[in-house]
Amino acid sequence: MSTRLSLTAVGHATSLFIAISYSLCVAFDLLFPQYSMYQAWEKLLPGFTWLSWPGFFIGLVEAYGYGWFFALVWTPLYNVFSARSEQAYT
């Protein structure tokens, strides 16, 4: 039984999750400015600027990239440890 994860599937799923979360957070900041966290986005996403379309899209691309970074690190680690645990039980 193979429990390997697909790097492509994890990469796209994680990236879309982070990009959607980022978009929802920006929308929340616009609706409720007293609870905004755009200062955090400015620190985490180089090039992001508040209340500009280019800044929003730069942040969106970077959020998608962070998802791929996570997938590129986490998926191989999961696959290695999963394979090792399967070998231990065979």
C-alpha cells in the first residue's frame, strides 16, 4: 500500500488555500479597518502595499509562492517518513 503524496497536488492545494485566505483577509481588512492586519502583510510579503491593485496582486502571487515553498519542503519529508514507517511494519 503506497501512501506517497503528489507534490503537484499538495503544491496547488496548499497554494490555493493560502491565496484564498490572503484574499479573504484583505477583504476583511477593507470591511473592518479597526481589525485590519495589513501591517503584518506588509512585513510578510515584500512589495505588498495597502490599497493598491498592484500591491494586492504582488501579495497574491507571493502567497501562492509560500504555498509551494511549504509543499516543496513538507511533501518529501512526509513521503520519506511514510515510507520508513511502512518498512518498519513489513
